[in-house]
Amino acid sequence: MSRFLDLAEFGEAALYIRLTNLEHLAAKAQAFDGTKRSWLPDDVEAYVEVEVKELNGDKTTVETKDGRFLVVKEDDLQPMNPPKFDMMEDMAMLTHLNEASVLFNMRRRYSMWMVYTYSGLFCVAVNPYKWLPVYSTQVIAAYKGRRRLETPPHIYAVADNAYTDLLKNRENQSMLITGESGAGKTVNTKRVIQYFAIVAALGENLKKGGL
Ligand SMILES: Nc1ncnc2c1ncn2[C@@H]1O[C@H](COP(=O)(O)OP(=O)(O)OP(=O)(O)O)[C@@H](O)[C@H]1O
């Protein structure tokens, strides 16, 4: 049976883990015309937001946020998701699943130091290059025994899934941790091992205050 999730359980990590309901409501309240807003490839920013002024195949006119009018190919534009999809925890849920929207979602989350995001079964981690208070015993206790989709994205949720399946099915589990050099594979692997060590050693005592 799943336990009710209260963000207070995450302590000081809550800020770095999930938006509050109020923040979600604020995003949903923003006006949005999905027929006009799109992403356009850009040499510096990867993609910039544009407003479509006139759709006309290879001669489509768009306006950038800094007021420039450009003539572009319609095929180069990628549709933008409405603000209610802002900072999605699982990018598989995006209405428009395109490269620009994935990058935008990760960038928005990273700007609030939310470094973990799901993409379906995968958990994508962005290297924060600074210490974040999201690896405490308190956070481990909050993830222990919880279903993955009810908790905010975290490497601990992935570890907990594997641990639960190991106990339940009595079968070996494997985890694929991949990324370019410096992406954070070693750090995240250590976090997975830390999770197993703490959960296996403390078990039920974890909830009572831990180490
Ligand atoms: N979650 C994190 N929190 C804080 N710092 C991090 C995190 N992930 C990575 N870093 C920082 O980035 C550095 C590089 O990360 P890491 O060694 O895990 O990369 P890697 O993917 O294993 O690289 P390589 O493939 O070259 O061995 C770490 O030494 C650490 O300073």
C-alpha cells in the first residue's frame, strides 16, 4: 500500500525536488496560443521561442521575442507545449515531444536546481557541478518503498525500484548508467550504492532517525 506523499518529508531537499501546488497553478494560469508559438533552431541558444506570423511553407514568417522578423522553413519549426507542461517530471507526458521541448524542460528544471527528470523508464540527470542537499538519509527515507511515479524524479527512486524488485522477485537486477565524460556517472553510481547500503543496513530504523 502506498503512503501519502508530503513534501515536508524531504526536509530542505523539497525545494530542489518538486514544485509546490501554488507554483503549478501559476504556470497553468498563463495565457497561451498554441497555434502561434514555436521553437526555431538557433546557433547560440539551440532553440529560441518565436511567434508565427504567417505560415507559408518555405517562406514562413516568424517574430522572435526580441522583435526580429525572420523568414524560415515551416519544417524547421517545432511545436511548443502549453505552460501547464512547464517543468514536467516525466517528459514522456509532454504533448509535443520534440528535441526543443525536451531541452527547454530540462533547462527550466535545471534553473531551479531540479537535476533529475524522467523520460519514460529512464531517469535523466544533469550535472549541477555543486553540492545539493538532495542526498541525505531523510531523502532516502522518503523514497524507500514508494512507487516510482508517485515520487519526484530522483536516482533514489530508480534504486528503490531495483531494490524492491530484488526482494520481491528474488532476481538479480541491473542498472544502466550512461553519459558523456563528466556527466556524473560515478557520482550517481555512488548514490545508488549509498542507497542500498543505508536501506539494507537500517531497514525500518531508517524512519526513526537513521544513522
Ligand atoms: N549530482 C552531482 N552533484 C554534485 N556534483 C556532481 C554531481 N554529478 C557530478 N558532479 C560533479 O561532476 C564531476 C564529474 O562527475 P563524474 O566523475 O561522476 O562523471 P563521470 O560521468 O563518471 O565521468 P567519466 O566518464 O569521465 O569518469 C564530479 O567530480 C562532481 O564534482
